[in-house]
Amino acid sequence: MTSTTGVASRAMAGFGKSALGRAFGSWLGKIAGGFLILLLLMAIFAPWITPFDYAAQDLMNGNTPPAWPHLLGTDRFGRDVLSRVIYGARTSLSVSATAIAISVSVGMTLGAAAGYFGGLFERVVMTVVDLTWSFPDILIALIFVAIIGPGLTSTMFAIAIAYLAQFTRLTRAQIVQLKRETFIEATINLGARPSHILLRHLLPNAIAPVIVVGMLAIGDGIVLEATLGFFGLGAQPPTPSWGAMMSSGTAQLFLSPWVIIFPGVVVAVTVVAVNLFGDELIRALDIRDRIRGA
Amino acid sequence: MTALLEVRNLSKQFTSAGGPFRKARAMHAVNDVSFDLPKGRVIGVVGESGCGKSTLARLILRLIEPSAGTLRFDGQDLRAKSPGEMRRLRARMQMVFQDPYSAIDPRYTIARAVLEPFKVQGQKPTQLPAEEVAALLSMVGLSPGLASSYPHQLSGGQKQRVGIARALALRPSLLVLDEPTASLDVSVQAQIISLLQQLRDELGLTFLFISHDLRLVRYFCDEILVMYLGRVVEALPDTDAAARHPYTATLRESTFAVDPKQRRVITPLEGEVPSPFDLPPGCAFADRCRHARAICRTDTPALVAHDGHAVACHNPL
Amino acid sequence: MTMLEVRDLEVAFGPIAPLSGVSFSLSKGETLGIVGESGSGKSLAAMSVLGLLPLSGGRITAGSIIFDGQELAGLPEPAYRKLRGGRIGLITQNPMTSLDPLQKIGPQVDAVAVLHLGMTSAQARARTVDILGTLRIPEPALICNRYPHQMSGGMKQRIVIAMALAADPDLLVADEPTTALDVTVQAQIIRLLDDLVKERDLALVLITHDMSVVAQTCDKVVVMYAGRVVERGTVTAIFDAPQHPYTQALIGCIPGAAGADEHLTSIPGTVPTVLNYPKGCPFHTRCAHMQPICTTDVPAFVSHNDSAAACHFAGDMK
């Protein structure tokens, strides 16, 4: 049996409940997945669960160490670190997820078209896409900052472009491999139009690994967002962002280390959780070979 | 008898472009093949791997575009058809594939797979979809209860039956069978062959049967085309006709009898099928032929018929 | 002289027992065919003889394998390693994967004699050239400097056979040696194996799904179905008067076996997989002669001339 069919048939339920259920099956999956759900809830319900206004300054109480009522302490403007970390989750997750969503949609469209039509079109698309890959992420971000100025929009575009090549290549690889399957030839022979082949057979069979890689990329996107924030190219004050918070904490690294440590820890734990859960999903869907093939 | 399918001088050349590190190469996968397939007949195409038999099947259905030659299906020039016309015509000429394991989309239920032909052709089944599925599955000897199963829940033989049901859904007149039993167990192979025979009688189908198995072709077909390196070297008008091409004779000799008392001391053919790239002039079989003469290495023999039995050999047996 | 005797072999992978009650024996100069469809356990029987079960997590739970007087069941791996490739040669189905693509043919074959016979590489090379010559490979000395990808499928299979012969084995196990090859090449290889058995007085276990290959080469036959032997005997007895309905069907479903125009026997249903081996007689789910007893009791062997069939009604039907 050819690998794709076997794999696809085992992942037949696709990206349905069963795969997610199986990803949650192991204790690693439970911990990582649980953390991510918690983070997501925190981001969604931030206004209701934060003890303080994330932007409220209290200069008299600047740089206070973790203690009641500021559980994670305050920064030099006396802003509550916990509230800012919770709001930061909102910024980080939404920016990263939106950027990756753009990247996945564009990448899948380009990759599917390139893989299906082949020829000169494929070569042009893949060359352009590979070109974006050869620039460092920071440089891409700088270009956007130069064009539209610093801020979350630039960050979003920078992340979207930084990961575009990965999704385009992955989708194209899937499509090229699937195109050789007998069921595609059989369906062409039934008299199916290219759109039917592409939308009813190729894409549905190619989607699972792309989604999983997309999910893993959200973790990377969070790091990139934090990095850009750290350099002042991303979120602008007073918007709370984990990267920007760490950046502002560097000035008092030894005086009030909690300002830099807590956002740092949250970034690290989030990225680890995303990767662990992504790994569990890959195992549950049994698509490791297909992801590596890209 | 009218020919349902007329194949004339059909050729396919694959070329690999040259580059700084390699020469451009040309391969004649199918070379100047002509034959008529009359309505209701079964023609077998037999040959070893690389002889071009599977490419021939795909050229006839225009799944691969021929390099030269003409194809007439039911009097219509297939190669003159626009993509849209060709798509509609496909309803009448179907194929059963060698590998049943990958012939159905793993994400499709059996019911959806069997109804897909109607969907892509924009046709409505004559009965309710569920009834149509049940009828098609019963026709190929499957329980209608399998309709909601996925391909991975079926055995190889069952999947091949689904493949046949899909191919027959639109009531085609021509069915091209590309080694339909080669990846199945022998006991299941017999089931599928019997099913195909029964369907042929019931539906009045015309078959082109591609196989490497001379025994199977002899059993199943009315006429046999023997291919070697892209060419038809012999066209046997009936399955018991004596072989006139040395290659056909060797192929027959190499096919073992299923009887320990008939152990033949066969003189196996020396050597193997040469590379199909950049073939030398002359008969492609000359290097392995015991009867080869000087002319065999310079002139390509033409396929010449004598009493309906055509052979491409300078020195036929 | 009996070279190999397998008695009541039972193999388990965890709770699953894909092989049980397998017995056969063979002597020098004999070819034994183990025939069956996919999932019949025929390759597993060969792996057990070669001590390769632990690789995939299986173990022998009962029975014995006696090779030239030595018990192999439970033999530790280091001792097995000396036998394998040495006194027991293996020919696999796919020659493409049996050869190292990065190494020239000569050194690959030489290594066997160096390892098992303690030869120097010069001695081993002389021996390699000699063996390649006996396998009717043209210009053996030149072939030694070729890489596997430069050779055709049939030629590669001959190299694999040469490797199996390099240490002068007493027993050769060939697992579907011609399945991946074209008909004309299959005929060459089968004839070659046949000659080797006679010339070198080898014992050959030939595993195949093809009854015609069995008819042409074997002296004895073991027919396997769903992890059990259903019939065994001499090749003439098996083909003249098969007693087990499965054997009869296996011969009958080959086109032209029973006569040119006779209808194919087809066996309804599908081959059971190891996860759903039937109780009682393993064939009862597909057997036309099934009776209530077949669903509950594993049939004992009933002898008939030179064969024995495990069927409750062996001899009663034709």
C-alpha cells in the first residue's frame, strides 16, 4: 500500500473529534492541551479576570515585588504585571493566530495551485516563495515597519510572510504526492473537472498536516511577535505584549527581575505547550512522514 | 461486426530534457500500435514490465495524451474532442485499476465513492441515491450494508469490486481493465475474474484486458496482443493459435504448467528486457532471439497479417 | 538425511498466535514448498526457522525446529548469527532491498565468505567470481565492480542468491524469490534454484503463493491457511488428489489448471487476517462443505497415499 493512502485512511476521520480526542489521550497531551485551553480562556476573558487595568499607572507603587494585591509585582510605572501578562496573551495569541491563518490560507492556495498545475506557474510561485524564506524574519519585519510603521499590523504581516514558504511547500508536496494516487486518475477518468479533483479530493486529503504545522507555527509566531515587541517594532505602548514587557524590564533587570521573568516564562511555557500538543496531534493523526516529506 | 474502438498507429514518446549533466533521452513507450476492438469482444494485451501495456491503456482513454496516431471510439475521433466533450465521453469508457488499495479516496464512504460518477457527470441516478448504491453494490456481489463503510475497512477484493461498481455506474460500453487482479490473492483473483465474465454477459460490455499473466489472458480473452518494448509483436486471433513470434513462444514456455508431471525442461530466454531508452534499429527482440539473423538488427519488422494472424518478425516460426 | 524438521511449531506476538501446529521436514537434495496466500503464516514459518522472530517482537511458544540434529528453538542470537548466512542461506522476495546500494557487488558477496568461512578477501573474491559463474552471470569478474543500480532485477536476484550460497549452506530458505520478477526471468531463476539443489545437494524451503511454481520445482508441499498447515504431502500426491477443499480450490483457481475451458474455482469471501482467524477448522468460513463440527473442532490430519489433510471430511469429497 502506498504511504499516503494508508496514512490518509488512518487519518480518515480527518481533523475531527477523534484525532483531538486521541491527542488529549496521553498525559503530556492533557497537560499541554489543558494549558493552551487555559491560556485561550484567559485571553478571551481578560477584561473580566484581570485584577487591575493593564494600563493604569501607579507611580508611587512602581517596582513592587510579587505580593498581594499585585501577585506578580508591578513594573516601574506601577502597572500590574499579572494583568499585563493576561492581556499580553490576548495580543500574542491573536496576532500570531491571525498571522498564521493568513499565512496558511495564502500558502495552501499557492501550494495547491503550484502542485496541481505544475510547469512554469509552479516554478515561478515556488521561486518567489522560496525567496521570502531566504530573508531573516527580522528583516521582513523591518521592511514592513519601514512601509507602514511599527505596530501589530506590521508584526502580523511579518509573521505571515515568514511562514508562508513553509505552508506553500508543505501543501505543494502533499498535492504532488496525492496526484499520483490511483483514485485521482480514476476520478479524472470519470470525467471530473479540475476544480472537482482539487476541492473534493486533493485539498481534503492534504489539509490535516498543514493544519497541524500551522498550529505548531502559532508557537513560533508568538516568539517572533515577542521578539519584534522586544525590539520595539511590534506592539506600541500602552498595548501589553509579552515581548515589549520583557524589553521594558531589561532596564531594571536586577532591581525588579519579576517584570522580565514572568512574561518570559509565559512565552517559554506557551511555546513548549504548543509544540508538545502539536506532537501529540501528529501522533494521533499519524502524519509524521508526510510532514517530514515537505 | 463494427469496431467499438479503432486504434491506428498510436505512439507515445516520453522525452527527458537534457541538461548540463545529462543527455536528452527519448523513450518510445508505445510505438505504432494499431488494432480494432469489436463490440462485445475481449482483447487481451500481454507483455512483461516496461512493454508499454499500461501506457497503451491510458493513451486509449486519453489519460495520457498520445504523441501520434488516431483513436476512434464508436465512430468518433477521440483526439479531436475538446476537454469538455472528452469529459462527457468518459462516461462511456471506463477503467478498472491495478491497485484497489489506492483506487478510492480514503476519505470517501463507499456510497459516496459509488455515487461520485453521477456527480461529476452532472447526472441523476435513475433511482433514489440509496437505491442506486444498493443496486450497484449488489451487482458487483457486495452487501449493500457496506455503503457507509470507508475503504480501509474493506479487503483488497472488496475494494476492487467497489472500483468495478464505480466504473460501471454510468453504464459504459468499453471497460479497460489494467491488471485488475495483479495485487490480489489468487483465490480472490478468481472471484474477480468470474465477476467480470458475468458482468460482460449481463451488460454486453467490451473489454480491453491488460495483464502480464498469459494464463489469465488465455482464459479470459478472445484475442491476444503480445507487446514487447512498446510494439505489438504478435496479434493472436484466438487464444489457441500457435505462436509465430519467438517472443510469444518464449512467453508461453516460461508459463509453468500447474502439474508436477508436466515438468518441462524449459530453455529459458537469456537476458532481460533491454532499456527502452534510445533503442537501436532493427527488431527490439533480436538480442535475445535464437533465430535472429543479420536483417533483424537493421530493419524493424512490420506487423503483417496472414489469415487474420499478424506477426512482426522477419523469420516467423 | 533429514536436514530440517519442524514439529508442532507455535508462534506468538503478545496475545496473538499467528502460527500454530506447524510441522514439516525435509532432507538434503529436496525442495519443500510452503504455499499459501497473504496472511497464511508462510513467511512467518520461514522467519521462525531463521530465528528472525525476535526482531519483530515474536517468539516461539511451543514446538521445536531441528536443523541437522541441533535444536534451534530458543537458540541465543549470537549462535543464530553464525548459522544465518552461514549454514542457512536466505533469499528474499525483493532483491532491490537486499543489496546495499552504496557498495559494489563484489565486496558485498565477499563479506559472507570472510565472515562465515574465515577467508581472506582475496580468497573470498576468487570464490565470489566462481559462484557468480555457476549462476550463469556473464563476466563475473567485471560484475564485481558494478553497483546494484546498474543491474536488472533478475541479475540482482542472482546476486542475492550468490550471497546466500557464498558460505556453502546446507539449507536455503527462499521467500517468494520470483514474485517481483517478470515471467521470463522467473523461469530463469526457478530453473537456476532447481539446478543448485541437485548440484549442491541443498535442502531448499521455497515459500510461494504460486501453485504453478510449486508444481514445477518442489518435491514436498505444505499448504498453509490462516496460520495452520491444512495439507502436506509429496507434490504428486497433492496435485493428483488434493484432499483438503482449500488445496483443491487453490489449484482450481489458476486459469488453465484444470483444462483450457474449464471454469475457475473461486473461493468466496476473503483471506482471514491474523486478528480474525476462525475457530475450529480455519477454512470453515469459506468452505462449501462446511458442517457444524468444522466450526468447533480443529481437524486432525488424515493420511491418504503420500499426503495428509487436516479436514474432518478428507477423502469423502472430490
